[in-house]
Amino acid sequence: MSTDVEESTETATPAGHGLDRSGNSFLGDVWVNFKRWNLKAVRNPFVLVVSLVQPIIFLVLFTEVFGTVAGSAVNQGIPGISYETYLVPAITIQVALAAAITSGIGLVNDIENGMFEKVLVTPMNRTAVFVGKTAAEVFRIAVQISIILGLGLVLGAEIITGVVGALGIIAVGILFSLWFVAFSNTLAILTRDQESTIIGANLLQFPLLFLSSAFLPLSALPGWIQTFARLNPVTYGVDAARSLMLDQDVMTVIEVTWFGGTLDGVVPAVVVLLGLDLAFGALAVSLLSRASSSDVQ
């Protein structure tokens, strides 16, 4: 039995004259899995580094290579805004998307090496297993988004709403990531194959990014892309983060005037993302709950 297995199951089974808190409570099971997945990431940081390096490359290349051309299109919709400031919210969402892909890869790795089967036969609550794993990934996504925001400031971007806005952008990135975390875990459970999970998740990443308002305003895109972008979760995540970055309503898909100012661009997107999170999260938890040792052999 591997060290990871021992660490994750030791506190989930009877020991001495009583049970550890993880054997008695949902939160204890969540904590056990939160620690295990963070330890696993520390021991194998390659995937985390890759998921962060790609968005950094996009941020640097797009601002340096396409900044002048794209900046003119941006200024037609939002006068006086630098392309760096416009682009950073999109890169934070890209970070969330790329990091969420690694969630399914981690789970399918557990399935392939037999760790998932061992977790299933412990007395841990299976919903808590998924929640703890997701919490660990959310923590890492928050750190990665913070790095991107810091790099964006170095490159000349401006967070007009300051620290509060930066925290809001991190929260939106986390909220956006949850549905794709659930989706990638669903792929892992269904395919039980690392290569298939990677291909399936990555196949969606770039169409979702480029067929959205991430890099250019919707008004500057062809009509068919605008139609797709209005149904694209990335558009909602980017518009919410961008509204917080610029301290103004830049939501172009849902027109709301109930709250006034920035919140008109944030609240509709948050509602849409929450709906996606609940739908995909319920699906992932349902599949995880129905999994059995025979399913993953």
C-alpha cells in the first residue's frame, strides 16, 4: 500500500479506543481528502506548473504581439482601457479552466493505480471525498489566479477596484472553475483512462476560450461566434471578472439594471455559473456515489 493510501485511510478507520474525527463527521472526511490532494500536488508539481505556464505565455504573447491591433478594437467598446487591463481577467479564467482539467487527470490517475478503489471501501462519505478533492483544487486555483493578477500588474494592467476587486476576481475564477472541475472528474469516472480524459478536457478548452469575449469584445467577432459566445460559460466568467477589474458593467450577454454599475455585470454571470456548478457537481457526485470497486477494476 502506498504512502498516499496510508495517509488517506489511516484517519478514516477505527484506531485505538475511538475514531478520528474523519470517521465521525462529513467535515472530517473533507479535511482528510483536502490534505491528501494537496500533498499529492506538492509531490508532483509538474502538472500544476504546466497549467500555470500556458496562461502566462498567453498573457505575455497576446499583450506584446497583438496588443496594438486588439487594443484598437477594445477601445471602440471601452475607451481608455489598455489591452493589458482588458486581457488579464480573461487569463484568470483561462487559469481556472486549465487548472480544472488537472482535477480529472488526478482522479483518473487514482483509478489507474488502484487508489480510487481503496478509497471506495473506506467508511468515508463519498460526497465528502469529492468535496475535499475539489476544495484542494480550489485552493490551488486561487493561488494561481493571484499569481496572474500580480504578473498583470507588472505588465501594466490596472485593477481599478483595488484589493476588493482582486479578491472578487479570484472568487469569480473559483466559481467558474467548479463546473469544469466537476466535468473533468465526470470524464475521469466515465472513461477511467488518463489519455481519454486529457483529450476530452483539452478538446473543449481552446474552443471555449476563443469562441467567447475573452480576447476581443463580442461586437468585434463574426456573427456565428457571437451566437456561440452567448451560450459559452467562459463569456460569463470573463465578463464578471472584467466588470470587477474595470469597475463598470461590461456584461454584453444579459442586460440587467437592477443593481447599478458594476454589479449589473457581475450578478447575472454569478447566477449562470452557480447553475452550471450545481448541475455538473450533482452529476459528478452522483457518478462517484454509484461507483463501486467492481466499476473501477
